[in-house]
Amino acid sequence: MQDDRRQIQTAVLGSADSDEPLMLPLEAIELDAFRRRHEHDTYWCGLLLGGCGGQLTTKLYTDRACHFAHFPDPDGQPHVCRRRARGVNSADHLYVKSAAAAWLRSRGEQARFDFTQPDGAPVGSVVDIQFKYRGLRVHLDQTVAPVWDSESEPVLGVSVPVDRDTLVDRWYVHRIRLDSEGTARRVFIGTEAFARETEWFGLDQCELTERGLSTPAVERIVQSRRTPPPTRWSPGKARKGPDADARARGLMRRLADARKVDSVVMVRRVCGEIAGLTGVSEETQRQLAAAVQEAQNWLDEQAEARRDLFARLNQAATDEDARQVRELLLLVNATAAHDRTEAEDAIVDKATDYFAGLSHATQQLIEAEAAADRAAAEAAARVRTILRSLRRHDAYTHELQPQMETLIRSAAAAGNRLTARQTAEVATWKERMAAGVPPRPLYKQVARRYWIQRSCPRCHAGQGKDCVLAEGTDAGKARDFPHDERLQPIVDERKAKQKAIPRPWRVYEVTCPDCGRSPNAPCKSPSGPHRSRVELAQEYSRLRKHPPKR
């Protein structure tokens, strides 16, 4: 049996059989805060992660990703673990259980969770959630094929394929994805339907209905497939309502809101309620008439746009323009799914049949091109957001590194969707980042009582004055931290003084082979560090000075 040397990024807290997952930060500066927050906790290679059940420690690096690691065996040899999944998504099944349990509790539901392993599948591939009268089976990977006619409704991970016949027959399927947020993973539920893009929602936006799991997208899909019966009025005890003018003002607000969200159905409904409103004052009646006239003009414009949309879809299907058909079908299903005429239904059926009749390879190619365009647009939006945030800064600091990494990736993905000004701003920040900063921010190395006694050459703040922003839209405002130019001379002076002082052995930078104490933690021996730890630190120091030749 060989040792698996892939880095371990997830663990469980407290014990080997715990189901409380934890993800280790990848950056050294974040790991420092992580250690302080969990200084009284223990980390384990959890059994529910497919691990060995051994205790873990944290490894901090500045030149590569930080990770969990096993303690050495009692004989001093490296610990051997057969755990398969070690990446940031290796504890997703535990995060799904935790998020789903909290979500169900908020709705007064209780559930039983099982990490079943059908046909020997690895633990974590499937999560069974069984609650009153119904259940869900979450497929986080492709190991176990979904069963569509079982008692548990399948929820598919983003890597699990689904054929178009299933989408047509079932109207929709649910997807699940997990995004990293700090040292945790957040669950999102998606709804995928034929000729519709997958829409994603947080768990707090989802509900349990008689159909099972439901999202806002499911409600729109179901409503577009059937016409709900009119609401029946049942007589009861009469209640005193608001006066007519107050009702009129409320209806005008609803009418404005409906136009903001482009809801034709709601605009028509509110106009009908206004028409039946009586007893209002003359001034309010004039305001209502003006609002209804504006709404009617807007409805006429929407009707014309709808006719044009269906005409374009019909022409695209006639011309067999697959890309245009896909784009227009998505737009039609999103904006014109209500109150379709027979002619409009015929156009949609014609376009749907044409697109469904394309070869699988052609559909995949079109979907890939659409995904690339969508990704480029999303990347351009991220670039705009990050640049707006960076305009509050006048220099690159270590805290900006995550933003800068995202900016560089997004700018490359956005391509020619960026404006000339945005491209220039990205180039400027790349130059500032290339200039580099120390691995540890200078303001954390020099206390205020030292740098406040000096003036700043960057912003010209005098002695006893805080630094201010020297550039950007907020120039002149107080800066959160002093400029590096003010701190660097102090750091250089300290380094010059320390050059003549011999450095001691870095005893506490290594794990003790005898007592297993982690780096930076003292040995349990009252007489100081164990001899084995001193010898190990000396060997590491020798290797740093004289690395082996390759």
C-alpha cells in the first residue's frame, strides 16, 4: 500500500466520527486567523470523509497552498492514509446535510440523512434525505445513476448528465452546487428545463410543496404549462377596508412595480382592479386615468415587442438558424410564457421540434458557445465590480491579493467585452501587483508607536499624523493603514541590526516526533523541547542552508 501524497483540504471537528465539516484556508495569512479561531479544537481525518480516523494538524506555507496533514506514526514514520477524496469538495456531502437540516428546521420539518453507498459507491457520492411523506436523493457525482420513478426525487450535481427526453417529459430537474465561502461551502439549488438556462437559488428561496422541492423557477415553469383556475370568492364576515383614495394609491404603486419588473399579466390585472374602483375623489380619478393610459401605452409596446419576438423565432426556425432559435426560445420562455395564442404555440412547437431534432453534437456545440458568451459577460461584470472597489485604494497591498487574482482571471475571460478605460485600469493594477509586497504586510510588522514618529514620503503626512489616500476618487481621506514607504525604513533598520545576531535553531517550527505537538506549540515536557524535536529542527535548518542537488 502506497501513501497518497495529495494535499488534504477538508477535515471534521472534534472526533473521527464527527459530521461537522471544515475546510482549510489556502493562504497563509488566512490560516493564521483560522488557527486562532480554532485554537481549542481538534481536526480529524473523518470516517464520513472516507478517512482513516487519525488526528490532523495544519501546515502553513507561504510558497504553496496550506493544507491538513497527519501526525507521524509512533515509530516516527509518515502516516499512511487510504483516503480517496482530499480536495475542497471532498466534504460536500456533510455540508449538504448541515445546510439541508438547518433549512428543514426553519420550516418545521425533521429529516433523516443517510450517506448510502449503492453498489459499493464511495461515501459522499449520494446523500439520501428522508422527511415526512417524501424524500430527496442528492447525486453529487456520476457514480450512481439517478432513478426518476423512485419515491425520492433526484437532485443532480453539476457534473451529472441528464438527457433532453428526461427534461421534456419531467418539465424540469433540480441541480445542486456548492460554492466556497471562507472555510465553509454554501449550497445552491438550480432548476434546469428544456431550452431554458439553469437558474440558481439559495436554499432560503426554495420550498417544499406537494410536487416536492420547488424553486421560483419551478413555479414559473408550472404556471406557463397550465392556466390556474380563477380564485373563488367565499362570503364571510364583512371587514372594513381602506378608503377608496388609499386603495387607489396602493393600486398605482402596484402598477408602477409591475411595470418595473416587466410583468404584463400583473399590469393587466391591476388595470382591471382600477377600472372597478369607485368612490374616489376627482383628483385621484385624474391620477388613475393618467396611470392607466400610461400602462395601456406600455402594454401596446409590449404587445408589439411580443409580435416581433415570435416573428423572429418563426423566421429563425424557418431558416434553420440553430443558434438564433436557441437564444429566442430562451427569451420566449422567459418573457412570453403566459396567455399564448394558438399561433404563438405553433411557432414555439415548430422551433422546439427543430432544435430537439438537431444532433447531440450540434446541440452540445451551440450550448458550449452560449456558455462561453455567458461566461465572458459575467467575467466583464465582475471586472467592473472589482475595479469600482479598487478605486478606493491608491496602492497594492497584501489584502487586495484575492481581488487581484479574480480581476486578472476575469479580465482574461472577458476578452474584448472590456472598454479601453477598463483595460487600462486592469493594466495599471497588474503593474502595481507585479511590483510586489512582502508576504506579511508591513503595517503588521511595525507598531503605530514607531511609525507615527516619522513623516510619510508618499502622502507627506507629518509626524503624529495618519496617512491619507494619495490617489483615486477618495484622495485626501484617511487611510486604513500607513503607506509602505513610511514603514519600510523601520523594517530595514531592524534587519540591519539583526544581521550580526546568530539565529537560534527553529525548534518550534516542526512537529515534535515524541509528543506530537504541532508547530509553534511547546512540548509537553517540563524541561523544554524533546531532543528528537531539536535534532529534527537542526536537520531542517541544515537542508535549508545546503539543499540536496538534483
